[in-house]
Amino acid sequence: MTGTMTGTGTLIRLILRRDRVLLPVWIVISALLPAGIASATTDLYADQAARDSFATASAGNPAQLAMRGPIYDASVGGLTAWTLGASLALFGGLVSILLVIRHTRAEEETGRRELLASGVIGRHAPLAAALVVVLAANLLLGLLSVPALVADGLPAGSSLLFGLSTAGGGWAFAAVAAVTGQLTASSGTARGIAIAVGGLLFALRSLADAGHVGWLAWVSPFGWVRLTRPYAGDQWWVLGLIAVFVAALTAVAFALSIRRDVAGGLIPVRPGPAGGTLPGAFSLAARLHRSTLAGFAIGFGALGALLGVAARGLNTQLDTPQFRELAATLGGAEARLSDVFFTFVMYVLSQLVAGAALVSALRARTEEAAGRAELLLSTPVGRLRWALSHLVLAVVSPVLLLTVLGAAAGFTFDGDVARVTGATLAYLPAVWTMTGIATLMFGLLPRLAAAVSWTALGLFLVVDLLAEFKLATGIVLGLSPFVHVPAMLLSGASSPVASLLGLTIVAITLTTAGLAFLRRRDLMPSA
């Protein structure tokens, strides 16, 4: 085993150098956010009675139960843990997946892993280095959040547990990505499978809390993060479940890595037909994207079906005056609790679809960095046509994913597929705006395209979270494209035409500018 780990330290230093901007930004934002939420909670609720009242109302809100689970303790610390537990686990898990795949499978796909293997680098060193960096980054952000929480007057022990549980969410999905990175030769497909697994596990936790199926929370890392119960009993032993999960999947990843060839996957790549069904660049782009898109479609379809099942009994199960008043306040007199539930959940899932769209939009940069675009452009294929071949799929993929998500949810819920699907498709312009940002950066600053695009999505997630505590209002809140999408399932929703048209225009403008910059710059094969 020692020989297979040779060079791990060198690769760790290489990863730290390559991600010297992304890692600090992610760590600092995640570490400072809990103290900000704790301070905001203190300012928003004048006394314990106000916090108790909020906790009681939250327990009757199926959307909040689905997104964050129940409030175990209505103290400042308990509300902080409830607000951020699931959100930080989701955000940290997404970043961990992207980083692990970037420094393992993507390195093999571009050929750099094979070059490294010709030197003094052990078989397991790249995977070990990626996991060490990502696990350490998650641990660091968890530990850095503790002093600020203690400074706000929260108990040190509970604050440490909260920090470790936050780190545990990232650890779990880093291990998931380590396994999916061994399954397929495509980094996009490996990334898509890992994100789909994350979405499925989040849905199981949502179903456990909103559908009152408590045992399901024990089969999901998202549930484990919540069940550590910081500031509400401090169940330290639950961290052991996360440790066992991470250790088991890490062992599986290392075991699988020696059963495949470098740059290959356990799932064999099927050779394509001798003649493509589409001409040139578009045929190649379709082949490159199809596996990733299929994985995302299956994952979001399963997620939508689970949400439909979870919401099926809400209208009768929670048919109380308190719940009816909540639904009427949010969506008008005729609003149903299930519609409120879908509105909140679809808002978050649309951001996951945006992540899937970014994977497709940035594929052209992957091809350029690997040097394959230069080979393709040496044939009678123009640069604009090559870029459009990937862009078209980046635009079409969210249409497919949101349709599958909405149709599956509508079918398993009440059979009204058209209504639910229409509500999910309303998020298309917001998702296309993210595609536009990626295209702009690809044309303007290609080496920073991935970092800036994913950071923008992460910042939009943070802005949406801060808005709930009125820490982001006005212009800052308006920067997120997702807040401009009307809640189509609620009768009180604003007219969708103006906001959706505005987002579409922004997306088209960003995309057009990116393509214009692409035509005027040189190719940059290096990553």
C-alpha cells in the first residue's frame, strides 16, 4: 500500500495551488455564515416566546419540514442549526463532488493522469490526494465556524458538534464522488451520477420529515447531519455513522480503482456507430453529453416521483386551521398545502438543475483544455459551430430535466402532469441565465470559467438563504435569477410574462457576448 501512495504529498500541493482561489472562498463563506445567521436570529426574535412561536409555526409548514426538518430546540443555537444544517450539507456536498471529480476522473480524461503515472506517482496517490484536500477543507470550514459561534454566546461543545456535522455532509459526498469516479470514463457522467445520488438522498430526508416517515432519515447523510441535534441534546454518536459511511465508500473506491485501467471505467464505453446520425460537430457533442444527460434525467425523474409520493397525503394529513391559514397566506384562499410544498421544493431543485446545466455548458471548455477542440477545429468545422454544438445541448438539457422532474412529480401526486410540469418549466429562464454566465466566462476568461460559474451559483444559494433572515434585500437579493421566477402553483403569484421575459433576455445577452469573445481569442488548451 505504501508504494501505491507514493507522491501523494506532491499532488496535494498541486491541488492546493490549482484551487488557491476556490478553496479559500468556499471555506470562508461557509465558516462565517453560521455566525451571521446566529446574530440575525438574535435580532429577529426579541425573546424566547417569539422563537417558540416561530418553531410552532414551522412545525406546521410542510415546505419547511421538507427543506430543513423539524426544529429540535427553539434557542438561538437550535434555530441556527436548523436553518443551516441541510443547506450547508447540500452546498458542501456539491462542492466536494465537483472537487473530487475534478482532481481524479477529469485528470484521467484529459490525459494528465497518465503523464503523472510515468513519474514517481503511486496508483492510489491521485485519489488519496483529492480526498485528503477535500476532507481537510470540509473539516477546516467546520472548525473555523466554532469561534464565531462561541463569540455570539452559544455553547462551545454544541458549536463544535455543529461544525463537525457540517463537515460530515461534505465528507459523505466526497466519498460518493470517489466511488462514481471509478465507474465511468467520463468526468461529466461521474459527476452527474454523484449529484443524482445526492439529490436522491436529499429527497429521502425530505420524505422522512414532511411525510412523517421517520426511519428514512436514518438512511441518508442529510438525515444524519440533522440527527446530530446540536444545541438540542448533542447526539455525538451520530457522527460515527458518517465516519463509517465515509470509510466504507473510500475503501470501495480504492478497491475499484485497481480493477480498471487508467482513463477507463468499470462501466465499459460502447463504441459508436460507424456513421453518425447528425453531421460533424453536433454528432460528436451529442455523444459526449448523452451519458451525463441520461444520468441526470434518471436522477431527477426518481426525485420527482419521490416528491409526488411525499406530497400525496399532505392536503388531508395536515388539514387543520393552522395549516389552511398558512396556505392561504402564501398562495391565496384556494391554495393547497401540497402546492406550497412543491413551490418551495422546486425552488431548490431548480438550482440543482442549474448545476446540471453548468456541467453541459462547461463541457466545451473541458474539450478545449484537453486539446481535443484544437484537433476538431483543424477540420472544416468553424469555431462558432463547435461552440454552438455544446451550447445547444446546454440549453436543451434543462428543458428535459425540468420536464422529467415536473412530469414525474405530477404523475405520482395527483395525475395533473401539465400543471406541475408547467410550474417547473417556469424556472427555465433562470437556469438559462446560469448557462449564459458560463458561456460569457468561457469566451472572456476561459481558465476561470468553471470557478466563476460554480462560485456564482453558490453565491446565489447563499443570497437566497440570507434573504430568509432579511440579511439580503433590494439589489443584492435581485442579483439571484431564481428570486424573479413566480410561484406558478400559487394563485397569488405575480404575472410571469415580464420577469421570465426579462431573464430570457439577460440569458441571451450573456450568451451572445460570450460567443463574441470566443471568436476573438486564442485557444487555451492548458487547464
